[in-house]
Amino acid sequence: MKIVIINSGSSSIKYQLIDMPDVEVICSGMIDRIGLETSNLTYVTNNVKLEEILPIPTHKIGLEKIAQLLMDKTVGVINSTDEIEAAGHRVVHGGSAFSNTVVINTEVKDKIKQLFDLAPLHNPANLEGINVAEEIFENAQQVAVFDTAFHQTIPVVAHKYALPNYLLTENKIRVYGFHGTSHKYVSEKAIAHLDKNSNIITIHLGNGCSMTAIKDGKSIDHTLGFGPMNGLIMGTRSGDVDQSVIFYLVNSLGYSLEAVNTMLQKQSGMLGLTGYSDLRDIEANAENGNVDCQLALAMNAYRIKKYIGSYSAVLNGLDAIVFTAGIGENSSYIRKLVCTDMDYFGIKLDEFKNEIRSKEIREINTPDSKTKILVIPTNEEIEIANQVFELLTK
């Protein structure tokens, strides 16, 4: 079964064409920096590797470009869209409506749309991917895999807010958690690597960032909550902020609620601190002496450290921390900032190993480090393919 996986992020699209159940990746690639004049496009098969810098203003245009490449007479890997039997879509927010992978229909799309306000950077892009895929891959079954599903095991003591009870029972306001596909994938890889059920903290660092406390393979706490905005400092999202700031902005400074929402979602985080949302730009400017960029990186790492301490307490022990996703896998600088002065938690970084690049699972801790420091490349697309295949072949 050929399954095309479409993973639309807030500023990126990852895609793979996978033959299941052999998990043979026929084609893969990515478009990042969507919305900028310098969007990056990659397209990789066994015989071809294309890289291009071009303006891609929207997710729709990016998805159309990917479809053109898949069916291109020179570099394409399919002759007809009829060869695609299923399209698997990452959807960030499933709310209380979805706790499992589902075949997409009109009702499912309507519910995804109803959750736009809770995931405004993601659910619209996810739905756009679904709509475009329905046009391009007409005969394929469209399937949604929800980021929130993995976190359904978070216990009530952690997922309930200290708000009036009816807001949970009647309005389903609670911690849902996100990036679940990634956290599930890398935690399973970590458990296999460690060869035992363990206390693990997975650290997903990209344009969106989150951490999960995982005990014996199950999510028990997570930095993101009702929507994907709190917790860590992200590319354009603020992460944790005192709620009083919101009331002050509205009541004293005259901001509208819409303006505050836009600020917290799209104008804050690393962008608000530095003027840049891409960590590669921030690190380059920090190295050249930009004080704002240096401080933003220090703040970013500090927030991660706070959650490592918190989750170590919740887990009552720590066997490993896992860095994953674009920044977690590739930024040795961030990993070093996070792991410095963490001896109390048994975290000791080997600086030489930290600089090595690899697509394989690797340990970057010193031999005497009580806590393993793992770098595990995430593959949300493989995880989505597994779930789609399992659903359609039951």
C-alpha cells in the first residue's frame, strides 16, 4: 500500500511517500520557511536529490509544488495518482472529539475547523493539506492522525486546570498536549535503545517546542496545554506568560483581544526577542555579537532546564533526556546550553560527541553520566504511516 504522508507545520511541510507494510520510503522531502522569500524545498528519491530556494507564500502553493514533483516525468515516482491508496495527515489539535486515528469525512473536517482558535498556526494548515490532497489524490482514503492522542494518558492531576469544575466536565477545558506523534516515536526508540521501560524526558525543539515526561512509555505530563502556546519559548509563540500581562495589555494599554492573541502566537517567542524566528539566523547573529540573540538563546535553554527539573520530580527519577526535531537534532549550541551545570540531575555532556552529526540514534553524554543524553531523529511521517496502515487493514 502506497501512503503519502503530509505533515503540515506552522511554517513547514514534511512529506514522504511510503510503501507499507515494508516501510519503504520511496520519496521524502520538506519545505520550510513558508511565507518567506527564501523558502527551502528538498525532494529526495533513491536516484534524485533536488534542493531549491524559492518563494513559497502559502501551504497550498507548497503542497501543489510537492504534487507536481511526485508526478514529474523526469524525477517523479508515480505515474498516476491512482497509485496512492491513502494519504495520512498530521493534525495538531483533536480536542475532546478525537483520541484515535480516523478516516476523514466532512464531519471530521468540520471539527478540525472548529478547533482553529485553539491551534491557529497549525489546524488551518493541516486542513489545507487535507483539502488539497483530496483534490490531487482523488481515489486515496484520507486519514487524520492527531498530535493530542498520545497524551490521553496524562492523569487528571496533571491535565486538570485549577478552574471551576464545570469547565472540564462541560466544556472540556484541560491539558491536551501536542507533538504527540513525535514524542511517541522517539520515546519508543529510546526505550528500545535503553532496553528497558524508563523515566524519560523527550524534548521536541523546532519552530514549535514541547517537552513530555514519559514513564514506562506513557505520557504523564507535557508542557503544552489546551492550545499549543504555553510552556517553552518557541519560534513565534511566547510560551509561559503570566495571565495578568494579558489583562494589562487589554485594560491598560488598549490592545484588543485579537491583537493580543496575534502577538502571543505570531509576534513573540524568539521572533519577538530577536527579530528572527529561525534559530539558524539567531545562532549566526549571536556568534557575531548580537546581544539580543545571545540573551534569547540563554532564555530558551533556561526554560528547558526548568522543565527538566520539574519533570524529574514528577517522574521520581530520570534515566534519559531525548533531544529531537529540527533544533533538537541539529543545534549543538542549544544542547550545550541546556546540559551545562546539570550535574545534580546526573546530566554530563560530552562536548566532542555533541558536535558530531548523524541520522542515527546517538548518545552524547560522558561515560560517567548517570542520565543518558540521547539525540534521536524524529520521524513523524513513519509513525503516521504505521497508524494509517493499522487503521485501514484492521
